[in-house]
Amino acid sequence: MASLVVLHHRQPSSTVLSSSLSDFNGARLTSSLQLRRKVWQPKGALRVSASSAKKILIMGGTRFIGIFLSRLLVKEGHQVTLFTRGKAPIAQQLPGESEAEFSDFSSKILHLKGDRQDFDFVKTSLAAEGFDVVYDINGREAVEVEPILDALPNLEQYIYCSSAGVYLKTDYPPHYEVDAVDPKSRHKGKLETESLLASRDVNWTSIRPVYIYGPLNYNPVEEWFFHRLKEGRPIPVPNSGIQITQLGHVKDLATAFIKVLGNPKASKEVFNISGDKYVTFDGLARACAKAGGFPEPEIVHYNPKEFDFGKKKAFPFRDQHFFASIDKAKSLLGWTPEFDLVAGLTDSYNLDFGRGTFRKAADFSTDDIILGKSLVTQS
């Protein structure tokens, strides 16, 4: 069972509880956790000795990125606490994960239950714990980060999950870390957070993923294609289909997060993280088919300006070229993606959609509008 830290609003002192879930009904049991001496060393991972084991806080951690990151950190010998609202189980067995692996992880992961929007609680609870490193996976606004920094004046490193969506559109892709950013982007909160970190006396690192995919993805990226391929339906793709984009596997992203930990080359730096190669929209549809063992898909191109889909999203990607250079991370961090696109999509399919699990049910309503017009045009 997982050892979990729970802090309540009326009782700011920490307690350590034993449970695999995040709802404890106010129970108070005291226990202790010793940092492991044995260090697990995955291929290509940052070397961590027992003496450098850290007390790490992950803001979030029960969805997608945090699930894979927390496992790597625990295996590296760190004491890891997840800060969540407690609405989801803290430890869930992953597809393909052995009972022994899950048992080891769930016995070590800790939980700090609270709402990060409750800034007074964040300051009080984090100050009481005194974490060495913070991984902020779910932060969206700078105002959410200030109380964390205030609570931890001796923080060794703040590692932030930003987004490549902060870049200003360019005529000269790919995006590099030094490129102009867009203060009006929908990710402006992340951009403002990076500015806040740069203005404070703190050692920080910011990771800017492009599109992330992999098992347990809560965004309908590969899942959108898999639903259509499974039903043998055509794949509607906007415009020419030769728009170039980029996807990075969640496990490669987690490895990059490990690579920056305690790395002086990552101090006060921004890194783009994604896959090694770019892909067109049409190419992505074919790659998904190959990954799932489906026949070559029928691709139908359409002009989005000819349709009114209301508030529904007809395609899961922004209709433009969007990709970034990962050369800086490869050069400074010694990081390189393990998965090529088809291998990564195959991993995602085999460990998730292929097992009958997905986050969102299939919705072909916009497809039917597009295909209906296409049939009329052809007749």
C-alpha cells in the first residue's frame, strides 16, 4: 500500500498515512519513510547516488506525464510526494507493469492533499515539509507558482512543464528556444510563469513539449485516429494534409525531466522536448494505422472554412505547421528520444487503446458533416 502524506486545512502539520487512495476521512497514523540506498539506473538516465537523493514534490502527478515521471523518480531513489486534490487514486497499476513493480512504487509514493488555488494552505504545508525540488506539471498561471516559491526559500530547483505553444508563429520553422514568444497565446500563463521564475532568485528549468502522446494520454491525439481506424472510417484531414507537426512520447518526456534534475547545464534554461522527426497530418494518419495493425486508411481532405462545427473540434491538431528543434536538449543534456513515431504509437496502442481503454468515447458527428458534403460534391 502507498505511504501518503496528507495535510488538512485545519491541521497544517503533516502526517504520514498508509493507503493506496487519496481519501482518508481525517485518519491520522504516523509512520516514517527512509530513502532507498539501492539506486536503479535506467539506460541513459541521469546518475543519482544515494547521497544525492532528493525530497521531491510533484504538483499534480496522477495523470499522464506525472504517472511516468513519478515512477522514474522513485526508482532513482528519491522521496516523492504528489500534491493533488485527492480526486484520483495516487497509485494505479499501469498497463504492462508487474505486480512487484507496482507494489514497490505504491509503497513509496507520498501524497499531500490540497488545492493549489488555496495559496495560504500551499505556503503553510510546503513550508512545513521543506522540499528540495519541485516538479510543476500542472501549473498554468504565474500566480499559482508564487506561493510555492515563497514557502520554499531554500529550494534547490524548480522544474516547470511549459509548452511549445508559447512561441510566436514563424515563417522560419522549427521553433528554437531563443525564438520570439507570443504574449497573447492561449499558453500565456505558462509564459508568464517562466518570466516569474527568471525574475526570482531560484534555480529553475522549463520544459516546452510540443504534442505529447503515449499510453493514458488524456488529450485525444492518437486516440482520435485510433477510433476512426477501428471503425474502418475515412480520416478527415483539413486542407492539403501536408501540414508538418511533431509528437513526443510521454516516456521520452519523463526521461528529459529526469535529465535536468540537479544538472548544472539545465540551470535557468528552457528546453524543447519532442520526437526526433517531424510528420505531416497525412503521414500521422498512416503511422497510426501501421501502429494498430490497420489497413492503409482512406484520407479525405476538406476546407474547414466551408463548415460550421459550432464548438466542436473537428481535428485534434492546430491547422498549421508546428514543430520545434530539440537540438539543445540533445546537446546539453545528452538526452535523445527512445521512440520513433511508429514505435511510440505502437507502444501507446498496445498498452492503451488496443486493450479497449480510452479517455473519450468516439464522436463522429463532425466527420459525418464533412463526409456528407464530400459525397455530395463527388456525385
